[in-house]
Amino acid sequence: MGMIPRAQGSMKERVQAVQSVLQNHHINYKIIKGNIVIQNHGQSGPGKSASVQIYSSTTVDPSTGKGKLSPKAYLKHGKSEGHDGTKTRVYKIKIHVEPGFGIPGAFLMKNQHKHKFFLESVTLEIPDNQIYFDCRSWVYPFQKTKSERLFFSNNSYLPNHTPGALVELRKQELASLRGDGKQVRKEWDRIYDYDYYNDLCNPDKGQEHIRPVLGGSELHPYPRRVSTGQTPSSTEPSTESRTETINLDIYVPPDERLSPKKLSEFISNSIQATAHFIITEADSLFKQDSSSFESFDEIHDMFSSKRSKAVEGKAKDKLKGKVKEKLKKLVPNVLLKEITYAGKEDLVKFPLPQIIRENELAWGNDEEFGRQMLAGTNPARIQSLQEFPPKGRNGVSTIEASHIEHNLDGLTLRQAMDEWRIFILDHHDYLMPYLSKINTNGVCAYASRTLFFLRTDATLKPLAIELSLPGSSEDTEVSWVFLPANQGTEAALWQLAKAHVAVNDSAHHQLISHWLHTHAVVEPFIIATRRQLSVMHPINWLLRPHFKDTMHINALARRILISSRGILEKTLFSGEISMELSSELYKEWRFDEQALPADLVKRGLALEDTDNPNNPTGVQLLFDDYPYGADGLDIWHAIKTWVTDFCSLFYKEDSSVESDAEIQAWWSEIQNVGHGDKRNETWWYKMTTLLDLTEALTTLIWITSGLHASVNFGQYAYAGCPLNRPMLCRKFIPNEGTQEFAEFLRDPDKYYLNMLPSRFEMSLGIALIEVLSRHTSDEEYLGQRPLLECTDSGVQQKFKKFNEHLQEIEKKIIQRNKDPKDKNRSGPAKIPYKLLYPDTSNVGSKWGITGMGIPNSISI
């Protein structure tokens, strides 16, 4: 810091050293110079209608108790510049201050222009020193906000180490973000408060649109979302009112919104995917009202490149007909207008999913079916079977030893169980109570249990599938067991059974592994961080990149995807009870078990190995060729090392965590409000030790980065082909002696195709998955963040170590994927496992559907 020596030791010692220098050496200067960088988003700059006032961090004004405040400087004569495709305007300022003003630590920005502007950064210069402010925030007109914006420099302080001149400002800023919980939110409000999921339906439109409120009850517990302050519905006061038309205009605090560039790309990707969907729908014009595909080739044809002129012309006409009418109920008007325009251009089909790119029959392969439980889109559901036969709420499974013991590669069932080689994919107990309600309106769903055998080459061989339906009386059920077969009727029935399992797993993936376990559970952490941790708090700085865009993405999901009659209700077998299902499985959620090592041990995929000093994760995988587990543990270890290194710079002993008032308020609010339905659980970390803090932060960062990447960005590779991951079935498996069984025997393939989703549901589902699987150009990835965010050389050194650690992991993943003995790394589909490949060397080039790269945050 120029003339101020860089102190060593604890953060408290370092702060004291700096303050001592300031007290003993009176710094006298008369001018503070500065550069103000504002992004140009197509509007004129604020010019002289915006002003800046600087607060001292070292000299207190006795009349206010805050830092001494400088005179105003107005923004004049901005100069246009460009950097990485971003247009900016830079304003130079000079502020005359009294001698002894001290070191700048904060500033006020007042916008008296009629438009908002995006403040990128501010750099202030005093003799031998430079103070940087990483702002990246919208500044709205004063006439709307009735207050100036306060920004702090990039220096980090624990609460009890805050320079005296900034203490009151720190408290004031946090209080302003909490609001008073009363007013309806306006676009410019920076207010973070909690609410239930009471905005998923529109009861004013009729009974069929009513959905239960999630959160705040034993029946439907749920994480909280950010409050929008909307008025209650006129017919159902417990729910929020909402407009009849779907739109993208939903409140989130300004700093949580997607950048204009990212929002534009998101809209563009949605338009492109919807255009692909329209083309597929247009094909049905030639099918004489058939809602089903007539052959497997027809499904494969969805993914070819250019269309014939005849089909393209029909597609464009279709935009004016039934397809457009259907889309009006599913997409916002702003998208519909752009989709109509896109329909005038040359249209292409869906991109080719990896699952059928190298081997178009891989989706039907039993080995590939098993491999995807370890390396597909839902790799954290499979678990080791602890007792045979499996037991559920309604009794014991109907799978018998005689069904599987001949298929254990020479082992007895007892031997296989003792060696932990029987695994189960269980979608039974949580589904059974809902099946009677689900199986209406043409949906045919079972609750399933699927058993696998771990072979000596670490591949999973399917052993049996049990499909169950509710019985004639309460707490009874009827079950069927299907076994693997290679030919004949048994083989065809086996394929039907696998499809029903995939349907269960697809819904669990979207609703639980993806939405609930990442998007929904993280939002309360974001709200609590904004409300309770000052931007000057080092943990706020640590977490900042891991919360980017999440709140806005969740708001869009509530409006388009998970709402009543939304896209997930249209495409998943669970239909209108989809969100109820996620609430049911939230009852099982524990934050401590979201730590990857704990999750692996709980599911019997790893054993505790805490006594081995050479094992930093504390667990040993049951078998090494578990791609999600092996790569995930490496990423987990890198995150934990970085978090531990970072926290150790600021906390030297456990008592410093316990005495950190902001951390204690943050953790208390997460438990008691954000996840308030679990406030009485005993498994929450006590937050009295440094280990508590590092474990909680590592888990949170893992969820937002590695876990989300593993369940999101592989979706198109696997679920882009609905033969591999159908989202619903329209037929049950026929029973012998019935007319349907005779229909099945006449043409098993046609029966299978008729069982799959309709053309509309299938193509709409693919369009959704195409959008979700895309990286955008402004994505920020694990191990990458602007170094200017932090001026502390110790932090920069530790972060550099983190990035180098991730590069080492990349090399390990490449080697694993090359090793022929690791069959689960690519499998029959020949899809190398790269969902947890950080890809640190290709910053800014990972656009589109890449199947690799770990974003810092849940940003799609």
C-alpha cells in the first residue's frame, strides 16, 4: 500500500499496524484523484448529473460518528473505452479535501440523471497509494430511490476489526438491505427479505391452477425464496397475485439480475431451442393427427441439420396456427415475438445429443443403463443395498433371491451382499402416496426399485426392476418384477421396464437433484449473506462469485418452469404435483449431508478413512471407477483447501469465529428463517469453531459449483434423446391375457413408441434441456475471478494456489478418461466424463453445449 507498510500476522494485527502508522504519521494531502468506470448499455452517461463524495476510513467526524466526508465531485467529460467487448465510459475526478482527511474507505454516489447506470469500478489515488472499489452495481436515479448509493473499498475486515470511521456506515448499509418488509418492491429497491413459495399458481384463473404454498408448514416444508412484496391474490390470500400473461418482469434486487448481455443470450438460446421445437411439431402435419412417433428413425430425424423447403414452409405456417397458440400458454410474450421473427429465417433441427452421436443404439444397452447411474445426469441417487430384500413403508420388496442369484458372476447372494456389490436405484417410497393422483389424464407411472450388481471391472449390471402401483386398499400395493433378457418377448418387456425407471429418475433429477438440491436450497444462503454479512466481510467476498445470477434464474424458473401449468408440469410425469414431490423430499434434506464425502458415505459408495493422513478427503471410494465420485472428491478437496487457506488468513482461533457477530447472525438466520422449517434439527453446524465455518463454506461452494455443474450441463448429452431419458410414459406395461398385451406382441416397437411422450411433450422437453445445458459467454468459472477484487497479497497467493490445484485435477481427469480399464468413464455411448472438468485454460470460449467447465455459481 505504498507508504503504509504491509503488516504480517493476524488480520487484527495487520489492521492495528496500519492504524498505528496513520496515527503516528499524519498524512497530509489536498487532492484525491479518481477514475469512475461506467458501463455503456445503450444510454448516455450520467455526466455532471452524478456526483461522488468520499468517506475517510481513518478520520471520524465527531458530529456524525462516521468517517469524515469530502465535498462533492461531479462526473464530467467521460471518455469512451472498450474492454473484452464491453463498452465503458471513464470519468476522471478531483476532490479537494482538508489536510488529515486520511485514507478513503467508502464513497457516496448520487445519480440525479433520469436513467440508471451500471457502475463498474472506482479507483482513487492519494500520494503513494491507490484504493480500488469493485462496484459492479446499478445506480438508480435519486428521485426514485430517495437515497445515495454507498460503496466500500475492496479491503476486508471482520466486524470487530472495522476501522472506527466505517463502523456506523457498515451497520447502516446492512440495515438498508433488510428493508421494513412492508412495501411492494420496485425495480430499484435493494431489499432482501424472505417469503414462502406462494407464487407458483394463479388461483384467480380457476381451481385447476391452485397449488399448495410450499414452506411454513409440516405438510409442505420448503426453503425460502426472496420476497417480491406482491399483493395477495383476491381469491386465495395466502398466495401472491400474478398477471395472467407470462412475462420476464419479476422482481429481484438489482445486483442479482442477469447482465443485459447474459439476458440477451438467454433469450436468444430460448428462441433457438423453441424454433427447433416448432420444426419438430411441424413434422406432425404429415402424420395424419398422430401424436406419437411411428419409428425410432423418426425420433433420430429430429436431430438432422437443414430441413426440406416443404417442411420449412409448413413450419413457418405452423407459427400462425396451433403451435403458436400452445406456446402462448408456455412462454413470455417477449419471447413469442422473437420466435415468430426467427420463424422467418432458415430453420434447423435440434443439435445431435452425444448419447446417439457415436453409437445410436447405446441408449438401449444394459451396461450404458448402469453406467449412467455413476456418470450420467443423476449420479448421486444410486446407493449400496444394505439388506435383502429391500424394505419400504408398505413392507418388503417382491424381488426374491431366485430372481437375481443366477446373475451374480458366480457369487452367492450372501457373498455379493457381504462384499457391498449389490446396489439399488430407489424411486419407490416417496412416489407411492402420489401415484393415484399422478396416473390421470393419460399419464402412466409406477414407483420403481432397480437392483444392480458391481462386476469385477466396476461396471454395474442390471439385475432386476420392480414396478409397483397402489393396491385396492390403503397401504397395499401390487408389484411386478422384470429381469434382463436379450431376445424375444422378455427382452421387449425389459426395455419397457427400463423406460419406466428412466422416467422416475428423470423427474427425480429435475425436481430434486437439480432444482431442490442446488437452486432452491442455496437461495436462503444468498439472502442471509446480503442481509447479515457486510460487503467488507471477508466471507462475503469469498462467497460473492458463487451467488452470481442464481436469484434471477430462480425467479425466472418460478415464472416459467415450476409454476402451475408451467413447462415442467407439461413435460414430467409428476405433472401438477411436481413441486409437492420436491417438498416431500426436502423433508429428508440435511445440509451436512450435502458435503460430498458425507453423501458418498451415506449412500455406501465410500467408507470413512479419517485415520489415513495421506487421504485429505477423509473417505475412500468403494471402487475407483465412479466418475462423479472420483472427480467430485478431487474438486471437493481443492475447494476445501482454498476455503481453509482463506479463512485461516482472517481467523486464527476458534474464538474469533464465535465472536464474529455477523457470521453468527448469518448462520442463525439461515437456520431459523431461510431454512426455517428445519430450525429444530440437531445436525446444523454449531458455528463455534473454524472447522464448522470451513465445512459449511466448502459445502455451500461445492453445491453452487461442482454439484450443480454435474447435474446440469450433461443434460443434453443424455436427456436430449428421449429414448434414453423419457420424462413420462403414456402406457403401463401390459399384463398377459389382455388386449394391450396382444397389441404389444404384434409390434413391440410400436407399443414402446406409443408409450413414450407425445410429439409435443417430447420436443418441448428437448427444447428445455437444450436451453439449460448451454453455457453463456459471460460465465465465470471455478478458480477464476478478477484479481482486482482483492488487494490482499496473501489472498491472491492462496487463490493462485487454488487455480493451480484445479489445473492438476484437469490433468488427472484427462488421464482417467484415457485409461481403458476405467469403463465407466465413457461406456458404450463413448461420452468421456467431463462434467467435473474445470477447463481453466479456456476462459471465455466455453459457449454453448460443451458438457464441461464448472461455473462458480448456479447461473442457469
